[in-house]
Amino acid sequence: MLTKLAVGGAAGVFGTSIIYPIDVVKTKLQAGKGGSTRRVNAQQSSISQVIKNTYKQDGGFRGFYRGLSANLVGIIAEKGIKLGFETKKESEISHFLFSIFQS
């Protein structure tokens, strides 16, 4: 069971670390920010412009991962518990069904 929790947590960390920069760009586009704290004009509302501004103004690649650690705390717990619970649930259901059909 602990192995499943650890594997689920590790999978959550991996997936979130890959997707997080894309989510940062999406969020900045939705908020109307081009990678800085000021509102942007129409020419800065493209994906490439947001990426450039975030890279320049927020410390290079670190700007794309700002806030990741707080996100990972929840992800590790959520994914670990989900995988552990789902595995346990499937095991219990299989065992229950097997016992029904054995009688």
C-alpha cells in the first residue's frame, strides 16, 4: 500500500512538473498579463509574447516554475491517495466477486 502511495505521488510530481509551465502561460493569457504585473496591450497577448516576457522578466526558466512547490504538496497527497485507494478498492472488489463465484 505504501508503495502505491509513493508511486502515485511520484507520478503526480512528474506530470505536474511537465505541465506546469504550460499552465503558467495559459493562466497569464487568461489574466491578460504578458509575463509581468502590468496589463498588456493587444500585441503582447500572443502565446509567444507571454513566453518571451515571462522568460525575460521573471528570471528565465525559473519564472515558468514559480509556485510549483506549493502545487506539488497537494498533488503528491492527491495522486498518492487516489492510486492507493483505487488499487485497494479494485483488490477488494475482485476478492469479493471471486468469493461469490466460488460458492
